[in-house]
Amino acid sequence: MRPLITALLLLLSLSAAAQPVRLNGSTLDGQRFSLEALRGKVVMLFFWNTDCAPCIQKMPELRENAAGWRGKPFELVLVSTDRDRAAALSYLQTLKTMAKNGPAMPALWAGDLTFGAPLAAPAAVPLMLVIDAKGNIVARHAGRMAPEAWDDVADLLP
């Protein structure tokens, strides 16, 4: 089955679920991470990898929007699906060096995470999930990210 079709089927199955998303593990810098700890905030999960040109091209926009929403109940969480953890870590360290004043955001590697239903690592990237303050997926954007993705987040913020 083609990866895009697989991702779409995953998204359809997610829409049928009414339970909050669970995601636990550690960040690339070794901190404990739990999506549940972010309840009360709007969360954008961005699944990406270093081999995905559209993903890399979106990083400046992601960082800029996250910086613009500082002080709001919003969290951008990057989830790398790279086969090798070191590839994601290296890219993010370079990004951090180049953009020293950028917003702090959790950066995760899918191999270090435990996904709880209804969430699973996607078959294709980029994939963006918008999660409301209650922990429910309210929007999905697969493939090149449309500007409407930001509207989905903005609509949920106070």
C-alpha cells in the first residue's frame, strides 16, 4: 500500500476515536515527555524527518509561528521519524545554533516514544496534528502544510 494511502487510513481511524491522545517518552535532550502534561494547551504535533524536503522547508515557519504565540497556551512539538536518532539530533542542534533566540520546543524521536491509542507513528511525513486543550485531535494536515493549519490553531487559542 502506498505510504500516502496508509497515512490517510491512519487519519481516518484517528477521527473515529474520541479518547485523548497519549504520547510518552523522552526528548532528544533527555528530558521526560508526556503529552498529557500539556493538557490545557493547544498542541501542534509536527511529524517530520531529515530526508523530507517539505519538512525542512517548514521549520523556519514553525519556529516563527511558535515564537509569535509565546505567552499563549500553545506548544509546538516536533517528532522526528528518522531511522537514526542521531540524524534528528544533529539537525536540531544545527538549527538551535543558527537560531539562538528561537522558541524552546520539545523535540522528540519516534523511536524513544510510546504511542497510545489513537495515535501511532505515521507512515509518511510531513504530518501535522492539532490537539485541543482536552487532548483530542481536532485537525490533521498530511503532506505539504496548508496555511489553514495555522488557522486551526488560532481558532483554539484564547
